[in-house]
Amino acid sequence: MTSILTLGGIGLTVGAAAVAGAVGLGIVAAAATGVYRNHGYGGGGGSGGGVEHNNNNSGGDGSLSLLLGDAMEMVKAQDVSGCGRRLVCELASGHPQTLTVHELAILKFVGSGVVPGEGVLPPDALLQYKTAKGYGEGGKDCGQLYLHCPYNSTQLMQVIMHYLP
């Protein structure tokens, strides 16, 4: 299935499979952190454009943690192009004060970045995204690391924002 979306004034054909992981990550992160788009948001930069609700992501509710874990397994399975990981990598490489509330929510949901080969980490769906965050924080070239994803973080966030309530 292919959709036509307008990104930055340019009509692009976006293969749904290419961005499925990034869209799923954005939706799961918004749900987990309680960040929702207000209906008057029209995009753009800055830190506005959203309303935060119940920003407690401490995992106190075991069933919620299990549900989010299952959701992340599905996101990871759909992220065949690596667009979700490229998104996290590129967001982590920038300055936090330039990120939108939704971009910050994605980074918050992923948690601390990790560096491959350092320490023993439990295998979970978030590990690939934590690694991507570590690459971004370390200044790696995210576009080169995730070659199968043809879209940058700006384009991916535009698609994600299309799907948020």
C-alpha cells in the first residue's frame, strides 16, 4: 500500500512500510508519556504545540508496562527500514531546547542511550532504540547508519504528527 503525503510542500510517495516503525514509535511514545497534540497545532519548530497530561512514566502500573512492552515489540517488528531508529538517532543528535514536545516525548520514552559493547543489557524491544539514541548522542551519522530509511527526522515527524490525535 502506498500513500501520497505532502512533506514540506513537496509531494512524496511514502511507502507505508518504510515509515511504519517511526509512526508506531511516535504513537506509543505519546501514549506512554501522556503527550497529545492539541488540535490547533500546525507543525513547525519550537517547544510548543502540545499539551502534557499525566507525564508520570514510572511504570507503577505493571499491566501498562506490559502493554507498552508488547506495543514496542510490534513497533520493532514493523521497523524493517530502520526509520524509527533513524528518527531517535537524529533527535538525540540535536539540542534538546530545539525539539518539540513530541520529539522530546519520543526521547523520554526511549530512555537513556546506550553504547554497544558497554555493560550487560537485558534484551528488549527498546534496546535497538536506546542504541540509536546513543549513536545520536555520540555524533554518529544517522543517515549512514540507517541507510534503508530514505527520510530524515523532520520528514518522519511530519508523518507521525499526521497520525496523532
